[in-house]
Amino acid sequence: MLKLEHQTLNDRAYSALKQELISGGFSPGQTLVIRKLAETFGISTTPIREALQRLVAERLLEMQNNRSVIVPLLSVPAFEELTRIRIAVEGLAGEMAGSRIAEGGLADIQATLAGMQGAIEAGDARAYLALNEAFHFAIYQHAGAPILLNMIRDLWGRVGPYLKLLMQADRYIPQSNDAHRRIVAALEQRNGPDVRAFLEEDIAVAAAILAENLRTTDRSSADRA
């Protein structure tokens, strides 16, 4: 029984750290210090260490030569590859959800969209990003495809640390909810293909801005070198 309880704690630490990656709680290139994480979550260092090892094995985190663990820095080609995969996978989940979503689920998504607009008007980037995550995953959960949902969570674990950079892009903020409104309208019509198309648009627009940010960073690093 003690071993099972210990394993449960390891799993909880793993889930919590993975959620931080998905939600953008960690930054690209950030070093994750075991003792600080243990203090943050109020547990011992052992489950944190084992959770980090699992995330390294899944390539959601990266171990350096000095054995420190960092949030990976994505190259532009890697980011663009992830974007193409996200468009395909999340678009499929959206299309499936479009024909399956119930009225209660749709009402929750509509309320989340309203909350996102309120966060934009209040200039609350943190709230917007949390609601954006909730918006997308609420849709994907209605696809009724748990394997697909897990794939999407893994993809967000890779790009999540970069998403908060969107709220630093002046040209993104005014249009950040445009595709979301079209997605909700398509859900209201139970039009799966349109849900897919507007989700793909949403991902592509955001990714284009982030990719440009990465290119600028790469050019700045090259100039300093």
C-alpha cells in the first residue's frame, strides 16, 4: 500500500509539471530546480526528480550535460513542424467535436469565449491565456477521442512555454478572438468542417507571429555571436 501511495504522488507530480508546460507556467530555456519545485508543490524532492525524468524521456524537457533539466528551446524549423502537426491533429479533434457537442458543453464554451473577451479588454494576459487553454481543450474533449486528446496535450506541452509571448505581440491582441468567435459560430451550427477550418486558422495565425518572434531571436543571437 505504501508503494502504491508513493507511486500516486509521483504521478501527481508528473501531471502537475506537465500542466505547467501546457499552460505556459515555465519559460523557454528555463532551468527547473528540483528543490524549488518540491517547495512549490509542497512535496519531497524524490517524486519531482522522477517526474522530471519522465518528462525528459518524453522529450518535453531536456537534460543538459551538467545534468540540469531545462525547458527546451525550439528552433524555427522544429516550431513550424509542430505547428503543421497541431493543425492536423487539433483540426481533426475540432471537426469530431462539431458533430458531437451537447448544449451544455456549448454553453460552457460560449461563456469561456466571453471571459476571454473580458480578459482582453482588461489587459489581463494571464487570464486570457488560461481561458484560451480552457477554450481549446473544452472543444477537444467533446471529440470523444481520448488517444487524440493525449496527443494534443503532448503537443501543447512543447509549445505551451511559447504561448505567453503572443500577448506581447501588439498586432495579435486585437485579432486574438476573431477565429474563436468563428469557431463558436460553427459549433452552434454543428458544422464540423467549419470548426476544423477555423481552428486551423487560429493555430496558423498565432504560430506565424510566434515563428517571427523566434526568427528575430535567432537573428539577435547570431548578431551577438
